[in-house]
Amino acid sequence: MTRQTFVRWVVAFLGFPVGGLAATSLIGVLENPLDGLLGGLIAGAGIGLAHGLALRASLWRWALASALGLGVGVWAGVVLFSASHDLATILMRAPLAGLGLGAAQAVLVRGTLRLAWAWPLLTAGMFVAAWWVSALVITTNLQAGFVVFGASGALLYQGVTGLALWGGRA
């Protein structure tokens, strides 16, 4: 990964708020597993498009993989921990959403990242950290039932995962 690619990757943080806004516009408040699946599919597609653009990779592959991964991850989180909007529940759902997204994307980064098998673990942990940071910023808006974290968390997520891509290139 070049420095320019790293910068593009960090700027791709915009995929989170844009994808999240699209999900919220279509499903409304996250209230049940079906909302989680549909919201995750929609937000994941936006995130995947941003990631694909940043890496100058196949947009449809990144959008499809990210949509499926995040959709399944958010769905699983809601099934296991409910759709409650308190921070504790959100932080319990977060690793599943990140694991889903990361597992789907690991297939796409395996040629560029030496430790592609670790990508889902990194994304799972970063989803928790990103939600926590976003919760500090959006505070009362947690009750809005968002599918993904906000821009502040997305910047953290993109920065740390970008460093992993940059430092772990094959």
C-alpha cells in the first residue's frame, strides 16, 4: 500500500456515515433481526464501495462482500443480543458486525495483506472501539438505532485498519 492509497483509505471513512444514512433512510430505526440484515446489507454496500474506490479494486466485489458480511454480522448481533439501543448492547453486537464484515473482506485482501486471516479479528475489535468513540460524540443519538457507527468512529476505524494494510502488505 502506498502513502496515497493509505490517504484514500482513510478518506473512505465517508462510506460509513453515507452507508449508515442510506440504511437509516430505508429501514428507519434498527428494531429487529430483519432490520439488522437489511440495514447491514445497505450500509455494507456503501462501505464496500468506498473501500473498493480507495484501493482501486473491483467495486462490485467490495460492495457485495461488504454488504453480505455486514448484513450477516448485524443480523447475528441482533439475534444474539437484541436490537436495544443502549451502549452496552451495541458494544456486544459490535464484534459480530465487525467479524462479519472482516471475514467477507479477508477474501479480498488475501493478496495484499500478509496476515489476511487476522483481518476479521482486527475489524471485530475496531468495531467495538469505533462504536465506543462514536458514543462519546453522539451520546443521546444512540437511541436513533443506527446500524453503523458515526464519522468519528469511522475515522478511527479507517486509520487503524489502514495502518494494518500499509504495514502488513504481502
